[in-house]
Amino acid sequence: MTAAVIDAPTKTLDNRGSNCAAGFVQLLEMMESLAPGETLAIRSTDAASQRELREWAARSGNTLVQAETSGPFWRREFHYLIRKAAAQSENP
């Protein structure tokens, strides 16, 4: 079995230890600074990020390229890779 090769992200947002809402402003700022097609890796320990980032990506037109969960349930981490859309939506 061959694993998919994903290029290194353009930028990384490490939001581990904070809730998703605390990092959302940073997410928006970092996405704004990316060129279309560039990627943002996000690291989180907030379980709500699973739903919130998927919904935001769908609404904003950006692509959730990868979503992974790692670690035991008491120290779970969520890792995401989002690709910026060609035309950024006005309503995040």
C-alpha cells in the first residue's frame, strides 16, 4: 500500500492547548496571507475543531485536504491541511 505524498504546508498554525475559537482569528489572518493554492497546516487539541474546520472550509470554499487524529483519547491531537481556494469567499 502506498501512502499519498503531501507537500510541506506553506504555513502552520499550532493551536494545541487552546480552544478552536481562540485560534480562529489567527486562522483567518493566516489564510488571508496565503496565495491561492498554498496550504495551511493546523494542529489542535480541541475536539470541536473536527466539525468546525470542516464546516468553515465548506462555507469558505477552501479545501480540507487532510484531517487526521492521533494520540490516546486523553491526549488526542487533530491535524488538518487546508488549501486556499482560487477566489476567497467574503463570508468565513
